[in-house]
Amino acid sequence: MSEKGMFGVSGSGDTSGFGGLVNSTVITGSTQRPFGTYFDQVADDLERAYPLFSDAIEKVIVDRGELTLFVKRDRLFEVAKILRDELRFEMCVGVNGVHYPNESGRELHAIYSLLSITRNQRIRLEVSVSDQDPHIPSLVEVWAGTNWHERETYDMFGIIFDNHPGLTRIMMPDDWPGHPQRKDYPLGGIDIEYKGATVPAPSERRSYR
Amino acid sequence: MTTFTDPYASSQETTEGRVYSVTGGDWDSLVTEIGATKEERVVVNMGPQHPSTHGVLRLILELEGETITETRCGIGYLHTGIEKNTEYRNWTQGVTFVTRMDYLSPIFNETAYCLGVEKLLGITNDVTERATVIRVMMMEFNRISSHMVALGTGALELGALSPMIFAFREREKVLDIFELVSGLRMNMAYVRPGGVAQDLPAGALSKIKQTVKDLRHNFKDNEKLLVGNSIWIKRTQGIGYLDLAGCTTLGITGPVLRSTGLAWDLRKAQPYCGYEDYQFDIPTTDTCDVYGRFLIRMQELEQSLRIIEQCVAKLEKLEGQPVMVADKKIAWPSQLSVGADGMGNSLNHIREIMGESMEALIHHFKLVTEGFRVPAGQVYTAIESPRGELGVNLVSDGGTRPYRVHFRDPSFNNLQSTAAMCEGGQVADVIAAVASIDPVMGGVDR
Amino acid sequence: MGLSMGLEEKLPSGFLLTTVEKLAGYMRKNSLWPATFGLACCAIEMMAAGAGRYDLARFGMEVFRASPRQADLMIVAGRVSNKMAPVLRQIYDQMAAPKWSIAMGACASSGGMFNNYAIVQGVDHVIPVDIYLPGCPPRPEMLMDAILKLHEQIGNEKLGANREKIIKEVEAAALAAKPTHQLNGLLA
């Protein structure tokens, strides 16, 4: 039965009806000094407090009024500690994961948003790791609130946070296979079994073929 | 005692020892059975379905007598995959998804998302003042309705039944305003990238003024019931203690942070939507307990009413201004309004695209089917929702659909503090502490 | 209300004639206790339906029992995730018969707007549903309409041998029904 027609779903499971324009997403570029507003002060303080600054920070992007520091993963823990202790970024607001399948070697990004209440500043740390070696040191010892955020990023993307006190799934059931928010995971997920009957994943069900 | 024959109540051996499921029967027989094992600690599961856990939250408590030695939260029972779903819809449809995350404060979700999209588009300064003031007014009304649910359900869980009825009565007045302005009581999808979906209808401002008067008068009912009430004070003072150090390391914001004495509110510290032009105070207490958070929420209601009155005054002066950006390439896909031809376009425009310009036809086609494009980049926008800092991480790859939408929901962080607040206390205080955090599981699990 | 048979007006006062089924139905529908199964946004509208303005107490239903053992009606209000589905089934099984269920909202009826890995595409995959209530979220008045339709159904339910007969007939009709792809609509 190989009819082709308007109905039915294949491929990504996108049932929105919109086409399949594939963009390759690599956000490139790096901002040069001066960065503007308080970003220069943050960068200077960090350089002063952390002598290995130029080795640890891969690039700096200042875009749309926000500062992003790309940090190498083995330096992440030290940079985070210095940001918390010397530069007064007391609060890590959240950890986010993004999957860029086209950026080979650096597919998985973990983004830490930091907030300094005393100085009213916000910056962002971004760490990229590859699919083959998705390990990032855990920052739970620096900011305890990253505990659940790192669990969620692990659950959704498969980034393994080393030295996390309890890295398990938090959103999906504990025995769920796969990491749902990766780009290679279908929207409809896996087939669900209900007491012996298997129902196909939602992305397969609109098929009128 | 049905510990062996009931399919849901069998006991099993696990690595941690014997686990009993109790679904009814005589408590004494369970206690004697446990007593025989010489275990001092009991792990109790306040499962996802429980009247006092604010939604589908699973609390796993390890008890020694009535004191809690360890507590863990099991979350994820409402995980909806909204963030992944937005990657398959265009930017405007993202609003309808995102509004259902923290379902008690839909306008805040929408506004945070739209502020992020506008930042990526670079049109933050092009959003008209009328649209911004309407957004602020709807947000403050939403703050009132969310706090009403928080107070009502918090009181209900601790045994006070009347505040719940009063709170929902006031909430209905606010929902009437929502229905008048946007058409729906909840999950309105009213705030759109570039402005709001439609302007206020005629007579809205007078209805709003009347509602503000009624609310201000009726808030006293709940105050009289609870504020000086000795039972309420006994159950909430000194409970759920979390000081400033705990809050900052756990990333906790909102009324919980303000109950430690720190007046941190994003509306004052990092103003958005013109909040720097409004006069209002930030209520704080310094007792770090449930009672302090309750007082903060009650006082925030009055401050929200103040802001709404200022919004109404501004809106009266801004009559006739548009509520969406001028750039039609963003405005039409955002508003999706139905126009004279039943499809949102003027007849002149149809004549032009059908008869005169091929490029115009192509543009129209792409705009209708795909929506507007957002330049590539990454942005983090944060606003002050009733529960704390609601942040949105938006990544765009230059296309018509979001590449990644991640919400930093305040309830997700705030709920992490249950262990810190409850361990060492009693079981009944867990209810009070969780109620004071005011988690909305839709936001926690997304 | 369909309870009496009309004969009483002709006889000396003090009589009420009815059938056992009608009496049982009347009792059951007028004090149907819902179980709290509020999950997401629909739960808030369900609470609003139980609150002062849209009062469910007039139908005898303001007592939302937390324990499923004491509840008759499960209003599944909100989106059911795959993690929650076994819990839903467990709560439903713990309810004592007779029990009914309403799938409140689009997410409970069919998965709603969430056609993804995380949401059960309709709770009828997990429990038997008596009434499907669309809406996102349905207004409290819509919920009351669904409840009243359910009340009608309950009031007319058959018991005993009649019940078995009806069950057999429904099953036979379902087995003999024309499959969807053979239905031709109004043009047939």
C-alpha cells in the first residue's frame, strides 16, 4: 500500500501541516571588546580572579543585550565557583539544554543562567559537549538549585552531569527509553502498551492511508 | 488487613526493605507487622493523587514517629512535552502552548514568551504603549486571581473552608474581566508577539473600575478570617523556615524570597513593560515562615489593585491607539484577526496581490502558511510571576518555528526547597509548607 | 422527574408508585460524589464549578471525596501524562462500583493539543469513559451540563436482568457495526 497523498504523516511526526524546510543551525561569531554596559566589568573581574580566563573561555557573545560566555567543560566548575564567590553571582536561575545536531562535535549545549542580586546583573554560561562524550561536571556543589535542573537536562537531552548526587529521570517515568527533547527523537515518542494492546505513537496516528 | 490479597496492596521486598501498600483496613495490624521488623523509620508516600498536594505532586516522606527525617518530591506526573511541541508550531502558535504551562498565571507565561520573541525580533521599543499598558493590567489581574487560588487552596488544605469560597468568589470577578477583554476565562492566548490580540471592548474600563472597587472591599473578608486568627497563626508561624542563604543557593524567588526580608522583585529591579512608571510597593516580611509568605501574598493583592488603577488612568488617555506593532508582517500572523473578507485581509489588499504583484502574493502566501520569521539568536527574558521569576530561554535559528523554548518556571525551583523546609518538622507542617511555596505542577513539569 | 407513574393522582393520597430501577437511579444520581482527580487547568475550572458562583452543591456534589473508596464519579480533569496513567488506572480500580467517569476537557478526551510523547491521547485508553466533555478548559457551566447528562443516564440505568440484556444488545451492536472506512455519509 504505497499511496501518496495529502493525508498521513511520515518522518518527523510533525502534524502541524507546515512544510519541511530544514535549516542548518550553527550560531557562529564572537564579539570583540568592548562589550558594553556591565559586561566589560564582569569580564575584567573574571579575568582578574581567574588567571586561566583565556584558556577557559572559548568565546564571548554579546547579543541583544545579553552576555554569553562559552566555557570549556573541564573549567566549568572553577569558573562557576569564582563567579559565585568573587563576582557575586549568588543565584543560578536555571540550566537549559539545547541540541544542535548539525554542529558535529559540539551537539549538546548546556546553558546556565546566572543572576547577581547584589549587583543586579545577568550573564549566561554555555558549555558544549559532543554526543559521543556527553559529560559535564555538575554544579550542585556551587548552587544547590541546579540539582533538579541538571536532572531535567539529563532526562531530556542525555547530558550526564558528573558528581551529581542523584542523576535520575525527573520528568519522564524512570524506565523511559530515549531522551525526548533531542532533535532526533520523534515528537510522538514511542509506542505505548496498554495491558497488552499497543497503541502507535501520536505522530503516527493521523495517517489516513 | 489486605496486605497480601489486594492486587494494589501487596507488600514487596525491595533493596530498602519491605514496602507495604496500604489501601484501607485496620491500621493496628499494619503497625504490629511493621513493629515486628524492628524498623524505626517508615516511608510514607503521599502519592500523586492526594487532596492536599496542590496538583499531582508525589511526596515521599521518611517518618520517625510524627517527625520527618527525609523528604523527597516526585514530580513529572504532569509533564506535557510543551517545550518540544513548540518546536513543531510557528511562533504565534507557541503562545497557545506556553499559556498552559503555569495554568494559574497564563498571562505571565504568554507575556514572558512574547517579550522574548520581541527581543529576538528587535521590536521591543515598537510595541505600542497601549498594548504594554493592557499587558500590565492583565498581568496584575492575573496576579490577583493566582493569589486567590493560592490563599484559598492553602487555607482549604489546612482546614479553613470559608476562605476558599471567598477567594473563588473574588477570582470569579477577575475571570469576568478576562472574559470581557479576551474572550476566555483561562488560557486565553491573549498576549501575542508584538502586542495583544485585540483591543479592549467598549465599556471595559468602567467595568474594570467597578471590579477594582468590589475587590478592594471584599479582600477584607479573607483578611478578617485569617490574619489575626490564632489557629491560623499556630499552624503557620515558624513553619517552613527557609532563610536567605537557603533561598539564594536554591535559586528561589518570589514571595518565598521576599519572606526572608530581601525586597527582590523583578518589576522594580529589572523593569519590563514600563513597570518603572508605576507606583507600587514590594511587601516583605522577615520571618521566613509560612505566615510571612501568606501576609506577603495578601499585601501584594492591594499593590496589584494600585497598579491596575494606574493602568486604567493611562488607558483612558491612550484611547484609539493600536494594540499591535505597525509592521504588518509581524502584526497579522500574530493577531490572526478575521477581516472583511473572512480571512483577515482588506479587499484592496486582495486586489493587489491577485492582480498586481506576484511578490505580494508570494509574501502573503508565506506569511499565512508559515508566519513571521525571527532572526537567529538566543535570548533570556524574565518577569515576575506570582510565584517568582518566570524566565524564558528562547533559541531561534532564523526560521518560522522556535528552535528551543525552555521555561525556567519559578515553581520548579521553589519546590526543590520542600526538603529544606520540611525535614525535622511534623507531617502536618508539610502541607502548610508546600501550600506556602504555592507550586503549580503545570509549571513544574511543563 | 420520571419517578412516579401518574396513578397516584387517582388514588387516595399517601401513595407513590415507581420502579426499583427508577428509585435506585434517582438515589444514585442525586448524591453522586466526585473523586478529586484534578490534574491541570481543567481542575481549576472544576474547583470553580464547586465554588460559590457555579454551585455544584445544588446537585449534591460539592463533597469532592479524596478517597476513591468513597467516590462514585471520577472527573478526569486535565492532561494525563504517561507517568500518571498507571496512577489513574489504580485510582479508578479502587473506586467501588457503581462508578462513572467523565473525561473533562480536550486533553482527557483525546489528548487535546498535545500530540506528543508525554500525553495519553485520551483517557479512554486507560479507563472506560461515560461522558466526554470538550473544551480547553470547559466552562463550569459546560461541566455542569456534562454532569446533568450523566445524571440522566444514571437515572435511566437498568438493573438486574434488564441490565444484562442491555449489555448484550450493546455488545452485539458494536460487533456488528459498520467499520468507519465503510461508512459513506449522507451521500450513500
